[in-house]
Amino acid sequence: MPVTSSTLADQLRQLRQQIDLALDRYSVIEEGCPDDLGEAIRYSLLAPGKRLRPILVLLAAEACGCPSERALPAACAIEMVHCYSLIHDDLPAMDDDDLRRGRPSCHRQFNEAIAILAGDALLTRAFELLSTEIHPPQLAARCCAELAKAAGARQLIGGQADDLRGVEGKQHIDRLKAIHQRKTGAMFLASLRMGGMIAEASTNQLVSLVEYGAKLGLAFQVVDDLLDVGGDEARLGKRVGKDAGRGKMTFPGLLGVDASRDLVKRLVDDACHAIAPLAPRQTTLEALARYVAERDR
Ligand code: GRG
């Protein structure tokens, strides 16, 4: 059955609720965690993000025939790693942002030291969660390896390091794609692969999810760049116009706005094509890809 935009909106609302309840539960760190650190962790983690990566974990599991609840710890773990990366990205030494998810960024609300430590604590908590809440232990180990690889020096952290040097580098579309493949794409792929692995997906099913994730991750980032040019700051909950203002490479900057929009359409079509073999359970992932292309936040 086709998923209309209103049924997708309902499904996303329910998934976010399920994820937020689990994040709330998993981020209570008792005994020994200093109050201000615990507060900073929960302030950033429970702030109203889109929860796209955890949603991908749950939908990938469902698309491969497994109840989404089983994938909830992995969904929360990837959101924790994502949240750590946002906290650290906002620091003065990196992107120096005062606003995140519509609120003062973590270091503005608390202080730099607490923000660094809250990020560190979220990163380590994610692996604690995977190793204690995913069963059997072999599956937990595979999930830990998957997330560690995506968040590590070759992917998320390496992409961030290259991006920070961006203004000095050669402005080229392939270089831009490579940075985003590492900063955004790798975490999308890890989300989908962990969901698939928890559902005991076949190799062919994992290949479909990976192809979908590669196209979706890039589409997401092109839209992110387009929103940085023409988006609404209040709706996005973060500063707009900052990339162009800093001379950073962006898709609209390199290709123009219209060609960037065409690229998004092509990528979303390719993403939907990639998961056709998962029919009949692929429809929500398809609808999600269309939502990502049309999003305004
Ligand atoms: C500090 C290791 C380290 C990495 C930082 C996340 C990141 C890497 C940088 C943030 C800047 C940026 C444009 C990253 C690309 C990925 C991206 C668009 C992140 C924001 O993700 P959303 O829009 O955020 O899903 P919410 O708040 O909705 O979860």
C-alpha cells in the first residue's frame, strides 16, 4: 500500500515518540555522574532533533521483517554518537555555533569543558548500550564495529577534519561528495546496516539498504546546503547562510540552485529504486526518502 505524506507524518511521529522515550531512559546515568554533566548530556540528547538516523535503524529492521523494538538500543546508540558530533561541531574550535536544535548550543548553555565532556560521555555511552542491550554478544560486537567504523578517523571524524580545512582546499564537486559521504553518508549507512543486521538480513537485503543509504545520505546533504541558502532559521533551529558566508564548498555554490534540486530528485529516485527488492516492506523507507528531499528543517 502506498504511504501518503499524512500516514508518513503519523508514522514518523510515533517512531520519534518511541525513540525519545528510549533516549530518556538510556540517558539517566546514576551514581557518580556529576549533576552538571548529566544535565548537559540530557539537554543536548533530548533536544528536538529530527531523529533521522534512529528512524533509519528502526525502518531498516522492519523492512527486513523484524519488529522495530529489537533495534531500539542501536537506534539510541547512533543518535548518541550523532549528538556528540553536533556538540563538538558547535565548539569554538570547530564550527563555533551558538544555536542548535532551536536552543543555545551545549557550550553556550553550560561551558566548553562540560560540552566536550558531555560529547565524550555520549560517545562512550553509545558503545555501552550496544554491548549490553544487543543480544547475542556476537551481534552486539558486529554493531559496535559498524558504529565505531562509521564514527572513526576514516569516516565521520576524518570527514570533519577535511571539512574544517575546506576553505583552503580545491573547490571540486567530487571532493565535496567525498566529505559528505564521510560526514553524513557513513552514519546513514551504519544506521541502515545495524537495523538490517539486527533483523538478520540477507546479503542482498544489506546491499539494497547500503545503496539506498548512499543515495539518501547525499540527497540529505544537498538539501541541507539548499536550506543553508534559502531555509528559515527559526524552523531549522540553527543559523543559516553560514556556509556560503565562510567560503565553504556547497552544492548550490558549485552547481547552482536548480541543478542541486535536480540532483536531489535523481538521488531520491535512485534510492527508491535500490530498495525495490525489499518489497512489500520498503514503502516507508521510500516515503522517507521523498520526505528528506522535501524537508524544511
Ligand atoms: C565533531 C567528530 C565531529 C563531527 C562533526 C555532525 C558534524 C560532524 C557536523 C555538523 C555539521 C554538518 C553540516 C554535518 C553534516 C551532517 C548534518 C547535516 C548534521 C545535522 O544532522 P540533522 O539535520 O540534525 O539530522 P538533527 O538536529 O535533526 O539531528
